[in-house]
Amino acid sequence: MTNFFAFEADFVDSLRCIPMGVRLKLDSCGIKLKLPQWNKFSEADRQALVEMPCLSDEDVENYRRFLHNLVLERTATVASELPIDENPAWLNEEEVPVSVVEKAAEFGLNLTLEKWQKLSALQRFALIKLSRSGHENNNFLPALKEFGLVV
């Protein structure tokens, strides 16, 4: 998965921030990676985390092991672990999360179930992350536009 979203364009060339594709992998393998840790990684380290697969159970375990080792080697700290959601909201095509509905409503938009179902899992993940309270939500509207949800 080496594709990035257009709303990530301001940092994707340098990978100075953690792209959504990597953030999805982190949630999938149960590791919390902080930006200061990410910033200790080399460009090659970051690119490896972007490119490594993290779909099958084996991929997830390999990604997790690689990331644990990388954090330890580059930061001399142990990576924090997160519980892995067995039924993550971004894989649920039958319900639009309340946070996403509410955030879309702030822009006068109605995100219907039909529109939600047409999104990829990564797009749904991005909207969930961008709609969380306490998150800098500047990219929520650009993401809606990029995903064809705003005309």
C-alpha cells in the first residue's frame, strides 16, 4: 500500500507525519507509535513501514515484530501496545460511526450508509480518525472532497 491521500500531500514527500495507511497498519497490529518515535526513523525505515503488507495474520505479526524492533533500535524504548479491535468500525459497512456523521453534519453534509459503503476500508478509517474529538480535524473536509462525498 504505497498510495497516499491528496490531503496528506503537505507531508507525504518527506513522511514527516505518519500517513493514514501506516496508521491503519498500527491499529491493525496493536501498536501505538508516537510522532517523536516516527521522527527518529530514517527515511528508509518510514518507507518500509509504508510498503510492508499488513493484511493477513502473518503479515500483521511480521509488521508488529518489525515495528517493535525498529522502535527499540531507533529510540531505545519499547513500543506501546494497544488492544486490537476485533470488529473495527472501518470494516463495518452497515453503520456509519456517529463521530463521522456528526463531523459531516458540521459541514451541512449527510453521509448516508450508501455513500459509506462505497468507500474503501482505508477511506473509512481516515474519516473515523479525522472525525475524532481532540484530533486536528483540518483534513476532514478535504478528505470528504477527495473521496467524492462533497460535490
